[in-house]
Amino acid sequence: MRHTSALDDFGTGYSAMAYLKKFPIDYLKIDRSFVRDLESDSNDRAIAEAIVVMAHKLGLKTIAEGVETGAQSDLLAAVGCDFVQGFLYAKPMTQAEFLAFAR
């Protein structure tokens, strides 16, 4: 059985493109540093879109971290980002809080 794996903080630090060939990765997580200023920084928008396009061409899904506004979510949806996570949807929570939230 193959487990699902994600490459976290893609585009920063040690999350190098070489890992895309080296490890069986299913998801690329777009680092919050590119999401934070999506609304005001065209370079961040271009980087996020490039990550999404590259991931899709490699058969991978994308997850954007740190989504805090509806506008960020809309911009990511417009470039085809598959999933988003962040305070816009929920703050970090305990297991019990999550179960109550999910109900």
C-alpha cells in the first residue's frame, strides 16, 4: 500500500525541485510566504501560479498554506490550486474541537 505524501513549504528552504524526482510525492504545499501578499504582489501571484501549473504537469495536486482572506482563496482558485488551508477556514484546534467542528 502506498501512502500519500506532500512536500511542505515548496519553494523555500530545503524544499528543492530535486525532491520532485527523488521522492514519491502526491501534493505540493505552496508556502504561506507566497500566499500572504497574493492580493498586492504580482510576483507572488506569478510564483503561486507557476507552482500550480508545474505540479499539475507532473500529475501532482497543490495545497496553499496560510489562506486568511477570501480574495486569497479566490486568486488561488483562479489559477487552479486544488486545496487551501488557513485561518480563513479554521484556527488550529484539538481533536475534540475538530470533531465538533466537523459535525
